[in-house]
Amino acid sequence: MDNPEVAVVIINWNGWEDTIECLESLYQIDYPNYNVILVDNASEDDSMEKIKEYCAGKLEIQSDFFDYDKHNKPLNLVEGNFIPDDFSHESKNLFLIQNQENYGFAEGNNIGIRFSLKQLNPEYMLLLNNDTVVDKYFLKELVNLGQSDEKIGIVGPKIYYYDEPQTIWCIGGKISWKLARGIHIGNNEVDEGQYENIEEVEYVSGSAFLIKKEVLEKAGLMDKDFFLYFEETDLTLRSSKLGYKSFYNPKAKVWHKVSKSGGGMSKPIGLYYITRNRWLFMKRWAKKSDFIFFIISQIIGAFFLPVYLIIVYKNMELFEAYYKGLWAGFNVWYL
């Protein structure tokens, strides 16, 4: 199959401006066989109204990465969990699923994946952050690499910073098993051609994560218990356990605004889940010696990290979120 079908799942949560820029870049790619599933996680802003305006061609996008294309509008907007009788793969389709509550990144993606597998039956799923902009050829390059070897189960692109388009954010990751941290390969390096070889990686960032349907069928979907952070690493390790490999393709390029929703350590929701999920991840995957080191590091960090958060971010909510996450993580391990 030259151009196997791909279902692209994007999560929106109070971020329509990022989402429509992402969508516009996606609808200009050079790949003929894909559908987009947008899952809204109970947004409380005017995301739905703005996204529908964009689909109708009433809201033009300004971006430094592309020129707005008025000729591919209106998009064929399909709302709900069904495929209409007049559905056509030839048109530009956007399937819109509106959740009644925020299910997080993991289960939000699962909802889109289940819909895709049942209604569209694609050969590949692409999980794509809404705060990204994609290169015209990125999907073709990702799929071509996946098609080259039946044991390649997951493929990721070269991801740059949106605000610094020549600076690498991530080409893939490796795991610091003693500290339960994902280390982004190439992070903050200016791209001077140092990562131009296709390479196997320990995990692929969930920001742009291409996975074969057969891997999902065997390994299962994302674990909703993670909610936010570590879910893609957990899924990658489950696929690796089944014998599938994860690769990075430097010819596939994406620009990422980085942690617009979760906010990483700079926002309470992000800090809570990062802190909590380290314990869940380590309980599931770490060997005993690494887990012991991790526990010691967490005890030490409990005294010094909050001071750092207060000094750097000057936000007492982070202080509370960190300790709540630490307590929740300890209970995950203990129970």
C-alpha cells in the first residue's frame, strides 16, 4: 500500500487559536490519505464556535509557517460518533467529538483512537498536539519509515521550538531510570545537521506520535490512569515489550509551542501530574535498584524543590500542587 490511511487525533482544551493554526498546517500537507479527528475535552472558552468558523472558511489564520489557503474551505465538518452516508475520503474531513468532561491527554486520545478504529479503520494513528505546526511532507516521511520495516511500530519527527524554528526541542527520548525523567535528545541544540540519520529511540514524544494500528491492537491504548504525562512513554514500552521498535525520522519536521495545556512544572496541573505519575511509571517499569534510588531522590527533593518553585515561579499554588502530587504518587506506590 503506497499511501496507507492515517487517522490524526488532536485534543483541544481551551486552545482554539493553537488548534486552528495546527489544523491549517495539517490540511496543507502533501499526503493524500488521512482524516482528522478533533476531540474537545470540555472546553470552557469559545473553542467550538471558533473552530466551526474556521471550518466554514470564515476565520483566516495568520502564521509565520504558511500562507492561509482559502481554496480548501469549507471543510467537511462531521460532529458526533458516526460516519454519515455521504462521507467521502476525497474531501477535507474534520470529525469533531465533544466530551462532556476533561478526560486528559491519555483518555482524550483514546476516545479519538476508538472512534477511528471503529469508523475509519486506518493503518496508522497519528497523535498530534494542538500546539504544533507541521511541515508539508512530515506525514509522508513518517509513514514511509513505518512502511519500511514491519518491526517499526512507532515513528516520531524532528521537533523544533515554535518560537525558535531552528532550535531542536526533541528528536526522541531516553529514560533516566533513577530519576524517572524523560530526557529529550537534542534539546536546545541549534540544528546544524547533527541529527540527520534515522535512529532508534527509547521513546517518541506524544507531541507527534505515529503508531501502527496493529501495535495498538496488541499493546492496547494509552493508560487513562496517567491522565497527563508519561502516557506515551508507557505505551512505547508496552510496544517494545512486544518486539516493536521506535524510530526518529529527521526528514519529518514539526514545530511545537511546548506545554501550552499542561504547562509542565510552571502550572499546577502539570506539576501535579508530573510528580504523581513518576511514581506510577516507576512502579510499573523500574527495576528494584532504580526504584530505591528514585525514592531517595524524591525524599531529598521534597525538601528542596518547593523552595526552587517559589523562588523561580513565585507561585504558591505550585507549592501545594507539588505536595499533592507527591502524596498521590506515594499512595500509588504504597497501595
